[in-house]
Amino acid sequence: MINVEKTLKGYQVIDLFSGIGGFHYAFSSFGAEVIYASEWDKDAADIYEKNFKIKPTGDITKINAKEIPEHDILCAGIPCQPFSISGKRLGFEDTRGTLFFDVARIVKEKQPKIVFIENVKNFATHDNGNTLHTVLTVMKDLGYNCFWKVLDAANYGIPQKRKRIYILCFRNDLGITEFEFPKEEVLKHHVEDILVPEKEVPKKLFVNRPDTFFNGSVDDHYSSGSIRLGIVNKGGQGERIYSTKGAAVTLSAYGGGAGAKTGLYLINNKIRRLTPRECARLDGFPEKHKLHENINVSYKQFGNSVVIDVLQKIIAQFAYNEEMMKCLA
């Protein structure tokens, strides 16, 4: 998480599918006020409340859009729930039964200035692109100009290979017809920069197995990608060993293997998984962020999270643009 100017002071935000608060941290860092959150996962909602003193409402599908407060910006880190719409008419009704429908009905009722949606990268190509096309069509019909791009966190300052689609929509009457996503950067920080002292690492995260094999790579160079050094067992997902001089592999909410959810890393000549705090840093969460006390729940939460630094750099593209801010006023 980076320090930014408070250019969005006075703007009000709602945080749908809020998870543990990535969007909240990103927008509040610009001075915006998050006034409402919704999250149906109890563990995530509990952590959100502990960190922000806001208790998220539950299942968004059961909430009347009229009861949601007026707001300027709607954020939605929609869970991956693709819908097949081949051969259909690609309109608002086609999204019924999906969580995007609930975003759309709230947008229709409240007409916020900005709608900011995040999802997994495959959302862009699901059903030969028809899923994304339906979302963009619905938002256009609701009166919004939309811009989207798949971005990798490793290209924006965070040492994690984490590709996500970001969709930014501006209400038509604001007159914003162009938007540029942030330019890619050379990665200056690597996994070694987010590590906690070894004394803080639980012993159960270390892996010492006879079926460990190294590929002979010399661990002496830095990379913006992930550097594989070896494998455990057959080298399946969660069984690969990486260098700390590269970017981390994508954090996962459900992955298995010896390196379940984080991957394995060679650190001080020992092989281990990452700690929840290290995962928090790989998603851009500040040190003050309170973690769930259950390590497996914490892993799941960061595996599902947005990357705060990427959000901040996207937000900065309009929050630091004087002409766009005049339109948003």
C-alpha cells in the first residue's frame, strides 16, 4: 500500500463483496469515505469489522437496493461466478441468477458516478468473451462508459504474479469518454523484501522431505517473474520451490500440495510456505491490518483478495487528473 494524496475527500463509497477490505483501504487512502459494505462470508466480514469498525451486511441478493445509502462510487470485487449466455440477447435479464445482477440492480437504482469492478483474469475470455460482453452491454444500457484491462500486480510494484481484470465505469453525463490504465513499471521489490524474521515463522510452515529435487539453477539473479529452483514430489501445483529474488506465484484460496495456497520458497537454505503476514504484504495490506487468528482462514482471505497497490494506481489515473476530477465534481 502506497501513500497518496487525499484528492477524493468528500466522496462516498460502498464496498460490495467487500472481502477483508482491499477496496476500502485503496479508496480511503485517497480520502474517500466508505459508508457501506456487504459480505456474506462470516470470517471475512468479522475481519472487515475489526479493521474498519463497519459491520458488513450479509447476502447482497437479499438486500433491497433502495435501502443502500446514496454514494458516489460503487466497488465490487465480484466472486468468480461466470454465466453462460451463448445464443442469448446479452442484456440485463441474462445476468439473473448471477451476482453481477445484484450489482446491476443497485447501479440502476442509485446511479453512482463511478462503478469499479474486479474479477479473475479468465472473466475476460469466459464463454468466448460473451460474459464480459454482457457485463459491458448491461453497464452501457445503464448509462455508463466502461474501460477494462487485465493487469498483473508484478507490473505495478507488488512482487506477486497476480493477473486480474479491472473494469472502470463512468456515468455518461459526466462526459468522461477516455481513460488510460496505469503504465507498467519495472519491479523493484521481490519476495525477499516482504519476509518476516525466521523466528516469527511457525514450524509447521517448513518443509523437509526426502522427495525434494533442485534443478541446478544458481540463485543469484533478480527477476520480475517467478524463478523456479526445484520441486517436491512430482512438482504439481503447490509442489514447486521458488527463489525469493523473483515475484511470488499467485496466492490461492484453495490450492493444495506441500506449498498449499502460497507456494514454496527457498529461504536461508530452508524450504517453507509463506506466512499470513507475508501474504498480506503481497496483497499490499498495511502492517496495521489485523489478521484472522486461524492461519488457514487467513490464507483463504488473501487468496481471494484484491491487490491494494494496483487499485491505488488505477484510482490515481482519475484522482490525479484535474480535468477528470472537474467532471466528477
